Amino acid sequence: MTYIVKDEVDSAEESFYDQDLLQTDYMQHYRKGYYHCREERFNLNCYRNYLSILNYLNEIHQYNKPNAKSFTKRIKAHAKTWKECEAVVSEVIVYHSYLRPMYEGLVRSILIEHNECDVIVERCDGTKYYLEVFCIMPDFKEDENGVIEVKTHTQEAFSSVRHKLLTKINKQEQLSKTRENFAVIELNDQMIANDFVVPSSLSDGYKINLDLQNKNVINEGYDWNKSVFELPETKFL
């Protein structure tokens, strides 16, 4: 008797609700990367890899089929544009993160209304809060000496978290209604994925005050006196 042992990926693919999505360039790239990491014994990003994306979408489909199909439709529409697809998956990750609280009765429902925001969460008392999801993937370029200058954590640079937030508000008119608005920021690059980048950019920077005589640190921390939250644009954030 012959037994065929299926791995988790085989099972997830067989049960997946949209087989056409699995054949797109985007998903095939993730699939190859997943097996390459397993074969080479590299650590996988537990939140964003081929199997996790399949499981997220399958579980969303079990909860709300139209919402799941909306995500897959958008990925297929931009399947050859990596950053566009990554941005959609960021929304998938955020949406999926509320499934357990919803099943446990901590929130009432999870909604998608694209003319409003990326994800809407309804509390048990009927109130709602509105999430705009950022997927930040800077285009890092080397100078003539092969040095890459990272400015994501700064306040003025176009690649900064602050600038991207203000662009969403000023140019895309998001996060601008009188309600509970939240920005959910994913740093989707290993060069910037740390606890320093977001608060440094949204504040006036991380500052260290020194005693010039003995060079001892007097105090240090993020300066929130001139933060992004002091600007009129963020009054609804």
C-alpha cells in the first residue's frame, strides 16, 4: 500500500478558493521563495510567506467570501507589479488579525468599504474605527561609493514615514473625516523594520542631551514637541 503524505502547502493550495490566483507571477514568486527557504534552512517571515498568505485568504474566505474575493481580484489585477500586490497583502494581514477577536466576541464585525478606508472594525457596541494601511517599501539606491542612505526615519525626506502619512492625508484625502481614524504602518523591508523608524519620523526625532564637560547623557528619547500630531492635517488621526 502506498501512502502519499501532503505537506501544509499542498493542503492549503487544494482548498484554496481561487486557483487562478495561485498561477500569478506574484504568488509563484512567493511559492518559490517559500521552498527555497525551507531547502536552505533559512528563517521564514512568519507573517508574510506563501503559506501564511494562503491561510490568511482562506480563513477570510470562510468568514466573508465577498471580502476575500475582493482581495484576490486586486492581487490578480496587479499580479506583475510587486509593490501593488504587497500593499494588498498588508491589508490582508490587518484584516486577518481581527478574525480571532471577532470570533471571541471582542469585536462585532470586520468590513471593507473602499470608498471609506482599507479596513473598518465594528465594536460590540456598534461604534466603528477606520484603518488606513501603509506598506512602506523604499527604493534604496547606492551612490557612487556603494553607500545607501536611509531616510525613512527622518521628518522631511520624501521616503520618510511622516511624508508618506501626510501624502495620504493631503493628496489622497484619507484620514480626513471626523471619526476614529488609525494609520497601520508595515515596514516591509528588512533595512527599516525596527522600532526606531516610525516614532522617530512621526516625532521631531530621537534626541540625546549630553553634558559637554564629562560627556555623560543627561536625557534621551523621542521629542514629541514638534510631532506630526501637532500639524493641522492630522487633527482627525
